[in-house]
Amino acid sequence: QVQLVESGGGSVQSGGSLRLSCSASVSPDSRDCMAWFRHGPGKELEGIAVKYSGVSKGDYVESVKGRFTVTQDNAANITYLQMNNLKPDDTAMYYCAAAEVFVGCATIGAMTAARYAYWGRGTQVTVSS
């Protein structure tokens, strides 16, 4: 059974840090493209970070660039999202998603939710001012 499980969310003050984890019980091919999305209160689902297994660095939406970093531990099948200098606007439910490789999956510009076949249930991040 394909499963993605997020963890690491919580409540922090503005300027704080959190590290989210996404444990994936999917085949290696099915997680070649990993992504993090978030859904904030009153906002639409937003793709914020992508990571292709064949590239060392992730790509990010402008609002989190320089603050968030996505990394992978392929041996442990875990994808991380390190979030630093958190802001109240970062408050959201955070989801990880996985997909088989598709053209452009290493770049944030090609990121759409429909591309990702596997999703976790989310972990809540709340940032207070």
C-alpha cells in the first residue's frame, strides 16, 4: 500500500524553525519527484518546493526561497523540509506528495498538484507573531 506520512509540524513563534519529515512507503520510481504543498487559512493549495532525485538541490517558490530547504535521505525513504525564519504567513497545513518522473519535475514552474499521484495527510504548522 502506497503511503506518505508527514511529521514535524507544530507551533512556533515568528523567526523560529521547524523540520518537516515525509516518510514514503512507495517504490523508488514512484518518488523520483517529491514535492511539498501547503494550504493556508483562506488560501488556495500552494506548491512551495520540489525535489527531483537526480538533482542535488530543490527548487522553491519565491516566498520561501532562502528560508526553506528540501533534502532527501534515499536510504531511509524520507524527504525533509527544513523551514527557517518562519513567518505568520507560513501558517498552513503542509503536505508532501510523490510522483514518478515527469518532464520539469525539478523545477517549481512545472509544479501542479495534478502531477502528483501520492499524497500524505498533512502536518499543521502554526506561526505566531
